[in-house]
Amino acid sequence: MTRQRKTWLVLLGASAVTAALVPFLYAQLDRLRVANEQTVFLRRQYLKLPADSFMAQAGLAQRIAELKRVEAVELARYYEGPEIDLYRFASAVNGMLERRGITVERFRTVSRSSSPVLELSARGTSFALTGFLSDVSARPRYWTIPYLHVRSPSGDGSVTCEMQIGYLVHEAAK
């Protein structure tokens, strides 16, 4: 290879590297420009903050107190570990179903690692089942229905349902 060809190849390689580096350098300069603009904006915002930090802390303390109150209300909707067991829960569910006129055909308890569940089959009217589901939703504690299958084979308003129903225990109580 001649000296002139080597020179041209070196120049061609240098121009290819330069062509590849220019967009990269441009992007880096653009990032620096945006970062500088954000810094200037944040400094202006910082200067606008109230100088009275006590007032800011009082507002923060009120917000923390409000969040703690909301958390306490939310935690009160969960059951504690020893507060209820699956058999007392089954009795409560059975009582609610009987008050609505729903006949339980079969049920069994299923203990899962995540939450205790009852599996049951029941028969009643669609109105009674809707009322039962409304009662479950209105409970002061969290009840869950992970599975519900409703059939109305006769079309006269009577339904049969298969469901799983359980209650939620707070993670700290497990």
C-alpha cells in the first residue's frame, strides 16, 4: 500500500470518528444546557420559599398528623391475628346468609398462607344474594370475595352460587 493511500485511509478514519463523535458531543452539551436551566429554575424557586421555617414545619406536622389518622382508620378495617378465626367467621357468614333467606348447601374452610377463605355453595333469590353482597361491602372490616359464580338455571329469580369468601388480616398481625 502506498504512502498516499495510507494517508487517505487515516484521514477517512479520522473523519468517520469525528462524524460519530459530533452527535454524541452535541447531545452531551444539550444535556448540560438543560441541567443548567433546571438549576437556575430551582434556585429561583428556592428563593421564593418562605423564610419562616416554623410555619412550614407546622403545616408539615399537621399533614403528618392527618396521615397518621388516616392510617389508623385504615388499619382498623383489618382484623388482628387472634381477633377472629375461620370458624367464627364461618358462623358470621352463615348467620348473614340465613338472615337473607339464602340456604347454604355446602361449605368448607380453606386455610391459605395469604388469607383464610370459606368455599360455599348456596341457593336463594337474586334479590337476597344482592342484599348479602351489599352487606359484605358495608362491613366495617375488610371481607373479600375472590371467587363468585352465579347461575340462574330456572329463570324465575332463584339463583345458585358458588363463592369463596374471606377476611383480611393485617400483615403486621400475621
